[in-house]
Amino acid sequence: MSYKKQLPGKIRKIREIKGFSQDYMAMQMEMSQRQYQRLESGKADINMSKLEEICKTLEVSIDQLLGFDEKYIFQNCNNAFGRENEYHNHFPQQLEELYRERIKHLEEEIVYLRNMLKGKL
């Protein structure tokens, strides 16, 4: 499943853990509750700037949001000094996909701005 399909559920779960309502999120992001609900339900696309705004409101980094998984893999390890827990978080592929999308967006913006400058010179 792609990160875009998983993202709305991760956003919803983090929002619930933080105790934020959809109304609060919408107010902080200067949109209607209905618009926010569409983002969280996956009915509206979440672009990079919207993702950054969501992360800011949730007080998490993009890495933390993408890497969030309520089903972390806990592996109990016994060693000579006692018991330790290892936490495995599998999100590098999602992060790479997000960075590629961001790079593409920035490249398009550079082309647009260069064209604007050419027209003004």
C-alpha cells in the first residue's frame, strides 16, 4: 500500500492520540471542518505544503508522521544484562517517495520562476 493511501489513517490516529478534534485541526489550518475531514478520510489529496501544515498542527515532523505505525514491531531481546526492547520502524521507502515528490515539485517551481524572470528581463 502506498504512503498516500496510508497517510490519512496515520494523520487521524496521531490527531486522536494528541486529543485534537477535527474542528481544532481545521481551525488551526484555516479551513472548514468538512474540508479537513476530506483530507483525513482520503477523499482529498494531501500535497506537500498541506502535509507540512498538518505536521505543524500535530506538532510532529514529516518523518515522524510517515514513520508512525501503531503496530510497531516489538522484539524482546534477552541479554546478559536483562531484557531490552528493540523498535523497528519501516518507513525509508515512504520517505524516499515523499522526497522524490517534493524534488519534482521544487524543480517545476524553479522552471516556472525562471520563465517568469525571462519575461521580466
